Amino acid sequence: MEKNNTIMQFFEWHIDPDGGHWRRLKEMAPELKGKGISSIWIPPVTKATSPENNGYAPYDLYDLGEFNQKGSIRTKYGTRQELLEAIAACQDVGMKVYVDVVMNHKGGADETEFIKVIEVDQADRTKEISEPFEIEAWTKFTFPGREGKYSSFEWGHEHFNGTDYDEKTGKSGIFKILGDDKDWSNHVDDEYGNYDYLMLADIDYEHPDVKKEMIEWGKWLTDTLNCDGFRLDAIKHINHYFIREFVEEMCKHRGDDFYFVGEVWKPELHACQKYLNHIDYQIDLFDVPLHYKLYQASIEGSDFDLTSIFDDTLVNSHPQNTVTFVDNHDTQPQESLESWIQDWFKPSAYALILLRKDGNPCLFYGDYYGIGGPEPAEGNKEILDRLLFARYDKAYGEQHDYFDHPNTIGWARMGDEELEHSGCAVVISNGEDGEKRMYVGERKAGETWVDLTNSSDDQITIEEDGYATFPVNGGCVSVWAYHPKE
């Protein structure tokens, strides 16, 4: 039988910029596979504006840590060769590798250009607040360190539709670049009137040369890395017709099993559903609505109704197109989308994504190993290892839900006959101690089950009718499963 899949996001915002990250991944690949990780999401691999940048301010998409540009040959994470070795090491042990691609904007231009722009209101980008005027913009990318290797394409202001800084005056703002048929795309998110512009030099996907170049680059990247899929960054800011074309072209080039998961950071379920409709369900999306439900639950404690935890979530409405997650690099303390789920609820949150039948769960490096930065936090490796074990060995088969109490919920998985002693019973409390009487199957009768989380020392014997009463400590999660008698 096919075992459960689990993605791991293998980075956090404050990874040490020592250039050793790819080497660490190579070394850790066998251990991660042994924990039940089936896929690795790696951070942006392309040269950014500095060796310390996480990769979300891309400079040269063809420089994977090979050319002396922006202060180093390597990226924050290592050299091109180390990257290739890390990917190969993951694939050698049976893990797939998904590469984070940042296609919305570029930074760190090589030269300035004098261009005509019009300033727009930051709260409503459809509202112009100036007459046309000239600025000195960082929009010329010639990549002198690469000298045309892999691609001779050079970027100029005609390939962008917005920028945020005037070198001549030192003024910052959102400046829409003027030109023939040049405007914000109408096929993007409508927040702030039009959310085409996010940051730096915004790529214009209405330009035919841009579309051609980015598709060719995508094909080059898949071939160069021999990766298994892409994580698409910030796609609510990119013309969704281009995203659909890009996905189709990559799948034609690499095969229909080339995987895509997109970041559409919208807490509202209908917005995520609308995006899936736009791109004809060709990619998965991160379940941002579920993340915010988990965050709300962690903040409100016993005031939160646990029976509603999956209401208005993507995993509930579109489970086949959903990557569930607890936290990520953007939700960390003091980052751009800060919504860090409180530590007391984190094991329960992971149980909710790892041990249920729907969704494709993603484990965050920062939750596992800890995060750095101004508000460091220790990792939860011990409890997450236990939950990963439960996912890989126990959480199979039909699912019966017991969402019948606002502070204590549970579900049981019946197991798979091909996997001996699979099946489990999960109970979560956000209030006082509780319990759930649940059915786990008559063929489990007489088995002794224990709490794999070690929250409880009890041993539960499954009754003749396949039922048992499974306890949970207040504010905790317990995962009950078969344990052989000594």
C-alpha cells in the first residue's frame, strides 16, 4: 500500500546565512526520510540582492550560486553544486523536491533608467495622485557577472509596470510606469483596488517578451535541477492567465506529475476557491483559511468552538487541491504576515493536519527545529516526531468524526488491512480534561492502545464491540493506537 505523504518546508526566515544550508539538507536527507517526510520544499534557489537575503528579492534567476554577483558566488544557502547535490541526496532516498520560485518582481538592478511614471495611492492603486513625471529608476538588469551564460535576455523598464523608488530625489512610493499599453494587470487580486504591485520592480506579464523569457527560464530551471515541482510565491499579484500558461508549459515539458502548490494569501475561502477556478484546478493551494482558524483557536483557548475548526477552510471544500500547514516563514513573529500559533496549541494543530484523511500536510522547519531572530522559539521536535510516526504508521483508513463538544473533539481512523496494527483515535481538548467514546473497529477488540504523544500513561483495551473511551488532558492532544503487550 502507498504510505501517507508529508511535505517539509526546509527553512525558516532566520536560517544562518553561512552558505551551509544545502550541505545540511544533503546530510539530513536520510534522517528526514526515516521520519516519514516524502517531499522537501526548499527556499528560493536564485541569486538575490545580497548573500543574506532569503531569496524573495530575486536578482538573477539564472544564477543558482555560480557567478560572483551581489557580493558573493553562493546564495544565502550555498553554491549551485551544493544545491544539486542536496536535491540528488533527497531523491536518492525517495523524497521529492519542490523549489520555491519567485516570479512577481526583481531587485538589485545593475543600472538606473530615466523613465516616466505616475504615482498611485498606496491604499487604492487604481487612484492616480500625481501628474506624469520622470524618475531615475533601478530597472536595468544586465547581469555583468554572468556575461550572457544560459540566457542573453536583459531587463529594462519596458519589462516592468511599477517600481517604488526614485534615485534622483530619494523619494519612495508606488510609481506606475507609463508606456504604450502599459498598466496594472486586471487579472490579479483586487485588494487595494488592484494588487498587481507588491514590491521592488514589478514584472509586467502583459509583455510578450517577458512571458516567453519566464517560461523558458522555468523549463531551464526544471531541467537544471531535475526537481519534482514548484512552490509558486505571491501569485495573487501575478496575472492568473500567465500562471495557468506557465503551469501548462512546465507540465508539457516535464510531465503531468510535475507538482505545483501556490501561495494565495487570502484568509477568505471564497477567494481561494475563485483562484482555483481561474487556473482550472491545475495546482494546489496552501490552506490559508485553515491557518487562521488554527491561529484563532490558539489565541482564544477554551472560548473557541473546536467543532467549527474546519468550517470555511479549503481542506473542507477542496481537499484534493489543498496543502495544509500550521505556520511558515511569513507567519513567524515580526514577519510580514505574523500570525504565530501559540505553543500550547501547536501539537493539536499538527494533529489536525497530519492525522486526518484530507489535505496534503506541510511541516514547518521552524516548528520542528526552532526559529531564530528577535523572538526566537524552540522547536517541537519530540512531539512532532511522535505525530509523524502516527501519520506514517497509523493514520489510515475510513475516518469517523466526533465533533460533538466545543472543547473536546475527536476522530478515529479505522486502519488499512494491508498495514498491520494501523488505525488510531485522536482526542483534542482546548479546555479541561476530557474524553471521547469512539468506535475503532471490532477487529481491534482486545488490543491494548496507548497514547503515542505520552501525554497519558493509561492503557486502553478496545472492547468487544470495537468501542473504547479515550481520555485527553486539558489543553492537549492524545493519539491512541495499538501497542503490543510486553
